[in-house]
Amino acid sequence: MSSPTAPERTLVLLKPDAVARNLRGEVLRRIEGKGYTVVEMVQRTATRDELAVHYAEHREKPFYEGLVDFMLSGPVVALVVEGHQVVQGFRSLAGATDPTKAAPGTIRGDLGRDWGNGPQENIVHGSDSVESAVRELEIWFPGS
Ligand code: DAT
Ligand code: MG
């Protein structure tokens, strides 16, 4: 017998490449088509300080500075997305981190590619665990 689960919330970011390429609607279509609910949505340019908190786990990685510069290169759209198992479910919709390797059918596999800057231009961010989602939602939607 399956056990019931509580609905979850996850943080989704449409990264500057998605906004610049007018892919907001296409990504939202996939999220809503899957049956998840967009409960908050805002477009704005991130700050270096909030990206430092958001990407704290990557601060020592060689790609960190390039990643932050890319995330500051234009506005992002931040979303609160809700549904049962949405954290894992959105990660499945997004596909693998590297858009060159992400499976066709996924957001990154269908819409992303290497533009000469490695794997960083990969269209979307999605929280990788329920704990990460709680932490990241507080950065992007404080108090919500
Ligand atoms: P994900 O976004 O799939 O959770 P991650 O948390 O490992 O991936 O990395 C965060 C972002 O950093 C990722 O979306 C793109 C960028 N990135 C990851 N690995 C990279 C690498 N080897 N070179 C350049 N950018 C990288
Ligand atoms: Mg991650």
C-alpha cells in the first residue's frame, strides 16, 4: 500500500539564458503541464550577495566565479513551485546538469546547449532536496 505524502515546495530559477532567449513560457508550460502549481513568480536581477548564499556549496569550485557572473548577466525569474514530490519531480523535468549530456525530453536536454562557456548555461535551477528547498526559498522569497 502506498503511503500518502505532504505537498512540497521547491525553488525554480529560470536562469539569465532562459530569460534572454524568451524561454519563460516554454519552461512554465512544462512545469504546469506536469501538474505542478506555480504559487509565486518574480523577475529580477540577482545580487552577488544572495548568489554567494545560494551557491555556498560551490564557493571553492573552479567554476564558481564564472557561474556567479553568468547568473548576474541578466534578470532571472524565481518561482515557488508546489506539488507532491515536486523537488525530485522538477529535477527529473530539468535533466542532467550539463545540457550537452542531458537527455532529450528534459528542459536542459531540449532547450540548453554549450555556447562555448561549458555547462553553466543550463536554463534552470531546481533545489536538490527538501532541505535545500527550504533554505533556498528563504533566500529568494524571505518570510513566505
Ligand atoms: P545542478 O544545477 O544540476 O544542481 P550543481 O549544483 O552541481 O548542478 O551546479 C550548480 C551550477 O553550476 C550548475 O547548474 C551549472 C554550474 N556548473 C556545475 N558544474 C559545472 C562545471 N563543471 N563547470 C561549469 N559550471 C558548472
Ligand atoms: Mg545544485
